[in-house]
Amino acid sequence: MNLRQTKIPLFFLAPTILLLTLFVIFPVVNTIYISFLGEEDEFVGLDNYAEVFSRRNFWAPQNLVEGKPPPYGALIHNGIWIVLHLPLSLFFGLALAILLRDVKGGAVIKSAVFLGMVIPMIVGGILLRFVYDDRAGILNGFLRIVGLGDLTRTWTAYPQTILLALILGTVWIWTGFSMIVYSAGLEGIPKELFEAAKIDGASRWQTFRRITVPMLKPATIIVITMTLLWELKIFDIVWVIQQGGPGGASMVMALMMFLEAFLNRSFGTASAIATMLTVLTFGFAAYMVYRMVKE
Amino acid sequence: MKPKLPELKLPKLKLSETVARLRKVKKTTILIHLLAWGVSLIWILPFLGVFMASIRPLPEILDGWWNFDVFNPTLRGFVGAWNHPTAPLNRALFNSLIVTVPSTFIPIFVAALGAYSFARFKFPTRDLLFFVLVLLQTIPQQMVIIPIFKIMISLGLWNNYIGLILVHTAFALPWQIFFLRNFFSTLPVEIEEAARIDGASYLKIFYKIVLPLTLPALASLTALQFVWVWNDFFFAIVLISSPEMKLATQAVAAMPGRLAIDWTVVSAASIMVMIVPIIIYVVLQRYYVRGLVAGAVKG
């Protein structure tokens, strides 16, 4: 290949390389660097990381160990988010994808379920706040109708309930994603497989277990990875409902990073949180990245 | 001449036959339909609620928007949100549009050029660059925001839409290039080679041959990127601070107070802010879903 030809991709790629270097790659390296600096930009090693872990807002496992209500700290809250949200979101997405496949008007229902993925997360948070409201919220209205009126409260106002309320709320908001990906996955399974299974006398459960689930593995990998990344980076909803409160009971890593950086002006600790968040993100995304590169 | 009317042959069904037909519909099918529509209510009711709340006065909402004993529809919420004293949507929606349109089309243009070189040329460091690109897709916004904040202040682009547009552009490039490179790889090379032999320049080939074939992929990118930028809150609150420059997501986030919430106004504001991405989704639904399912890492 001659020189003229090898210059063409560089010409086409120049704006990309410039923008990415300036606004993504340099900032990432710089954030790692800042995470090792103290207040006067002196090198302090891992002090910022130790400082972050000493904050109750980030790491407070004693409440969890003693069985008390949150706050457990942002890191643990994100962990709880993953443990509860991921299986529920996978289950509802797959269940809806299968259920709505043969239902009249299924496409309309799918669009409605998917709306949560389209609206701003800030508005999603406001919708949740409305649903959970003491007087105006439909959840409490429902509880009154079924005779559980004693339980009614503003579910997002108390440390005992806010974290769970928000996690279930994000199930409501994000199930559309797993549903859509699983729907596309289901369409990709050749009909002959199901017919062959039927002829061989396989039960519904066997067909599901031996054909549907294995054939949906690529879809499952996408859904799990993407959902994990969102659960780690969750910010808008928590911000608009209680800004991490009450008493830090809904604090999460992304929000704590923001507050450290732009409220307390402590760039060192904020960068330490951001770096940990990114390391976790890379860890969870590694398998998908590996598959993407292999392609 | 009298036109001959075709004779209508209506199937004469007796009631008993109709019932028998209905019976044939399996019980499980009916159950599945009931279950599906029941479950979908969970997803529809909050949207219905916010709509009802937006057109009813506050006292009626506090008694439950599902109660219709008294029903006095009002536009007070929409007017109030539009002319809100601290977060007027008339300005914020317009601001969001000013930021979102260039933040949608500039990165697509830049990414198309970049993706084309990845798909069609061999050059040193190509594989390494591509690996970096895939890796960059997963970077959280929090990981770049402090240096970006400092850079924008030193460039005089903080609290300036140009700064925000640049950041949105850069952040979109990794996943858009990845998406488009995969798309370009599926296009046949032969047409381009023929054009090359006829003496067309690479830039001309790109505009005249490749881009028109890429329209469906570009529609996916447009839909996803527009919605992503419109919905973004994090970059906006860090990079835009003047009240009159705030974007729609910032305005609607500022509306509910800590204690008493005027649900009529907040609901109307929510509707006005979310209707824009919903319209994009409805109009470009096919492309939106296709882009998302193609594994484009986003968020």
C-alpha cells in the first residue's frame, strides 16, 4: 500500500482522535491522577481512597450487619441495587417478551412498557415520586382500596423504605429494555427448532429450558451488562427524589461523586469515587467488550 | 344503466354457533390476554396519572386523580409550567432544542467519517484504536467530568452551549463509530471499487455512494442520540449554570419543592419535557429499537 492511501484514514479520523483525546481520554487519565492528589495538589497516595471509605455516606456496613434500616453507604446501596434489580428486570423482561408475543395488542403494550426507556430519567424520578406520594399517589390509593390503609405513607420520604422504593421504581423504568432485547432474541430463534421439539414430544418447560434459554444467551449477555452499567451509574432518579436523603439512605456512588466535586469542592475524593466506579464498570463490562472485540 | 350491486352474502350464524365458536378459543388464551393486559396496566397507570394530574386542580389530585366525583379540567398547570417564575419551560425547552440538534448531527457526521476508515482501510494501529474505542464506550460520565469542567473554564466554554455540545459530541463518538463500522462492513465493496476506477475521490465516494446506503443506520443514530442528549441531566448541571440558560431537564428537576409540591404544574412540566423524546420514539420507532438492540452501548 502506498503512502497516499495510508494517509486517508488519518484524515477521516482526525476529528475523532482530536475530540476523544481532549474530552474523554485525557480527562480519564487526569481523573485517575487527581485521585492521588491532596488539597494543595500534593501527592498523597491512596489517602483519598481511605478517606472515602471512612465516610458513612460511602461505606457504613454496620447498619446492615445489625439489621438496621439504611443508610448503608453508597457502595453498598449500589450493590443492593444490583442484587435486587438485575434478577427482577431480567425476569420481567423475559416474561413480558414471551407473554406479549402472541397477545392481541401486544405491540401496543410493548410500546407502553418501553416508554420508561425513552423519557428523561429526571421525569422518570418525578413519576415515581408521584406514584409513591402519601395522598396523591396511586400506590397508596390501591392500598386503601384493598384494606391496607394503615400502611400508607410517602414511600420515598423515609430511610426504611426509600431505597427499596427506588429500586422497584427502576425495575418499572428499565424493564422495557430487557423486554425489547428479549423480543428481538425470540424472533431470531428458528421456528423449526420449536416444531422439531414438539414432534419429539418435548414439554413446554423442556422446550423453554433446552431451546429458548440457550438461544437467548447473547441477548442475556447484553441485558445483564447494560443493566449492570446503569445500576452502577444511577444518578438522575436519586437526585430528583431526595438528593441522596433522607440521611443518606438513598445515596449512590455517582451522586456522592457529584456532591464531593461540586458541592464540597473536594476533587481528590470525588476523583477517587469516580475511579472506583469506573473500575467496577470495566469489571462488569469486560466480558461484553471481549465479545465485541472478538467479532 | 343501473350498476349491478354485488350480492352480499352474510354468513348466517345462529347465536348457539357463535357461542360454540367462542368456546373454541382456549381458556388459556383468554387467561394469557387478561394477564398481559393486567400487567401492562402497571406500566400505563403512572403515565395516565401524570396526564390526569396535569389537567386537574391540586385539591382534586390530592384526593386521588382516579376519583372523578368532581372534575374541573384546567390548563393552569401547563400555563404555570410554561411561565414558571424560577424555571420557565418556554425558555428551557427552546434551550434544550438549541443544544440537542447540533449535539445530534455533529457527532453522527464525525463518526461516519471515522467509522468509514475503520471499515475500509488498513492502517497501522487500527486494531489498537478500535479496541480503545470499544473500551471508551463504557466510561461513566463521572470519570471525565472534573477535568472537562476545568478545561471548559480555561477555554471560556463553561456555561456556554458550545462547550456542552463538544462534550456530547465526543462522548457519542465511540458507540456511534462502533455501530457504523459494523454497518459499513455489511455494505458491498464492489460499487466503491468501481467508482474508484472511474476516478472518483474517496470523499466523493463517501458522500455520493456510501452515505445514501447508510440512511437506515443514520436514522437509528439520530433517534438514539437525540433522545440521549435531550434526556441528559448530568453534563447539563455541571456545565450550564445561568438560570436563563438552563435546559429542560434542569428546569423540571428544579420544579418540585422539598415539601409541598404543586402536582398540577409539575405534571404538566413533566409531560412537556418528555413529549419530545416520545415523539421521536414514535416517529422513528423501528430505527430506535433496531439501534438499541444492535448492542449499541449507551448511558
